[in-house]
Amino acid sequence: MLDLKLYMAQRISAMIMAPLVLCHIAVMIYAVQGGLSTAEILGRTQGSVFWFLFYGTFVIAVSVHAAIGLRVIAHEWLRLTGFWLSTLTWVICLVLLFMGARAVVAVTML
Amino acid sequence: MMRPSKSHPLWFAFVVHRLSGITLALFLPAHFWIMSLALTNADQLDRFLTFADNPLVKIVEFCLVFLLSIHIFGGLRLLAMEFLPWSNAQKSLAAAAVGLSLFISGTFFLQAI
Amino acid sequence: MTKPDPLHLDVTIRRSDHDGSRDAHFQVPARDNQTILDVVSWIQQYADPTLSYRFACRVGMCGSCAMMVNGEPRWACRTHVKKVLNGSKVHIAPLRNLPVIKDLVVDMDPFFDKWGQAEGRHHPTQTRDDPVPRIDPEGAQRAEANAGIECINCSVCYAACDTVAGNPEYLGPAALQRAWTVFNDGKNADRQAILDAVSGSSGCHNCHSMGSCTHYCPNDLNPMQAITGLKRETVKAFIRGKSNA
């Protein structure tokens, strides 16, 4: 259920995310010290072009990566094929994109 | 029957990669929703972050950081296997990914409590 | 737990016919040196002549006697009973991932059809009137071709693969390894035909590198490595804009 194009999308999104995930983990370890607060998070991210691009890229890549990954699992474990498999892939991708974009806007803009 | 009765290290690495991937994908919508509270309801986000100081939540967070780490280091092993010259050390590399992930998620946990 | 009987083996065989499948139990005399193939043959000759199974060479050359022994795919002829015995018990079943015809005999057609689909066949460059081309036996490309050349199509890797189990269209480790072998053969002409054949929705990109093929191959071949080779070459062709998949 993965042809060459989907495989490329899966691997390229993985390569884009690799440095972002490592950075995300580092920020988590740094930020979690002393507990989290809305003011602390927004103080770091709000109005920052860097964090907007960082999380924006992250959300796009993870939406593609998760949609293709779950597509494969839905086929292998749930035997989904054809129209419903493609629909599921797109729905997962678009839902994650929409919710992710909302989160990025919430913490970096306004 | 999903598997031969005797599993082996790389089969185990595959299962870990798949299950961590599913869990992270299911966690993402919740994560996104909570972060978007900053936009719609900042008080609720603050209440959630206070709730997150609960030790049980810290353990859940530790698990999530471990799953994220094992998914990325396991994934980097697969990328290296596919795009770099072949290495016969796949089992050792998979074990190293587990060790590194425990170290990183352990560091997170110690900083969080 | 009852003490194992040193004189007899408790053999369970998964039997199938047009009425369905069931487990059949047999008491087989234990010997000092005894393979799973010896056990199955003893049952067929002395206990139940209707038991169906396949074998030919008895020495691990022909690849026709593969079956599931205690849930693992193995050559019956090269599996010593003592190595797999569970107390005095052993469970024998037909190969996984293939349709059962009767008892331990599976239909190998899907397996061999995929060899064809993966384009693992010679694409000639020359005619009989041309001189024989010189191939450097030490060359890097020849070494890649040689690595998988001892495959005898026994289907142990195919039965071991969970990706085949989940995705029955997937070409599987044996066919893909053959494609990689021919791809690296200096006398083979149409390399892109092979890359296109393994790049579709049932091709090499479905492999999750769980390595059960390599783990169980009785000839110590490494189909997982061959498949990563195909992945790399298909990606190179994709970047060069040559892919038709």
C-alpha cells in the first residue's frame, strides 16, 4: 500500500522532522523545569517568526507522516483498501493540518 | 496469527516503532487542541498546566517523551539503513536507540518532578 | 507436568482437506538422530498414509519441504527434532501466508507469480553471435548479485514475513531479493524495468525492515539488505526523474 511516491513523502517528512523533534525534546526538557504556565509558553513563542516557522513546518511534516503511517497500519491490520483507505489517509492528514495550524497560530500569533 | 512464535530483536524494534507511532498519532490531536486553548481559553490552559503538575501526569508525560524518542531514534536507524551504506550492526543500533531514549526520557522526568 | 516419554514423540499436525482443518495427534518413535522430515515420513508410512506433504532432495537443496515447526518456518529435512522439541512435543503445520491445498502441502503459485511480477528475470543484452561478456567476479556489483544467488525458492522468508501476512499483495522478500540480484547482474540490460516493477503499491517500499526474512533464511541470505538496496536505487531513479511508477 506504499508506492514509491508515498514512500518518498514518508521518508522526506521523516528527514524534515528529525532535527525538529530533537529540538522539541530539548525545549521540553528545558521548559518543564519549575512547571509550565501559559504565560511562560506564550512569552517564548508569541510574535516569534522563528517559532512560527519551526512549529508550522513541524505540523505540515507530521500531518503527512502520520497520515501515511496510519494508512499502512489500517491496510495491514484492518484490511482497508481502495476508496476508504485513500479517504482515511486524507482525513487524517487534513484534520492534523487543521488542528495543528490552529495550535501554531494560538501560540505564535496574536 | 500475526507472527511466528519466536520473535527476534529487529521484529521487536518494528513492533515498538509501530505502536509508538500509533500512540503519538492519537496523542497529537489532543496536544494540538490543548495548545490552541491559548487562543480560545487561556484560563483553561493554565488550569490544565496546573493539573499537569500531578505526579501521575508526569509519568504519562515521561511515557510520551520515551515513545517520541524511541520513534525518532528507531526511525533514524531505519533511514540510515535505507540511505547509508549497509551496516550489519542493526540489532546493536536498535538496542542503542532504546538506551538513548530511556536516557532522554529519564532526563525529562528528573527535570519535570 | 508429566515427564517426557524418552521413547516417543508427541507430534501434532495441522491437517486440512475440503472439510476444513483440525489438529491430529500422533505418537512417533523417538530416534537419536531424527529430522522433522523423518517424523512426517514415519507418520505417512506407518500411521496414516493419507497424510500429504512435499519433499524431494532430503538434504536442503531443493526447497520443497518447508513447513511451520512450532510456529516457525523451517526446512523439515534440515531441522533436527532435538533442536525444536518442546518436552516431547512438536507442532507441525503448513507454511504460513500461502493457501493450503491439503495437510502440509501449500499452493506455491502466489509465491512464484510474484517472482514474475518483480521482474526478477534476465533481460538480455546480446545475441548468441556476440562474444561472451567479461564479468569481474571481484567487482562490487557482482558481489551484490552473488549475495542473494543461492536462494532456492523455498518460501521460508515469505512465510516468516508479517508484512506479507498483513498485505497479501506485497511481493515479499524472495521475489524482491531475486529482482535485486538480477538488477546487479552485469549481463542484465533493462534495470529500469526492474525498478518500475518493484515500485508499485505492492513493491519493495512496503517492507518495514523487521528482518524476519533474514532471521529465518535457512541459507543465511539477507533479503532485508537486498530490499534496502532496491529502495535506494528506486529513490535515485525517482530523483533523476526516471521513475514510471
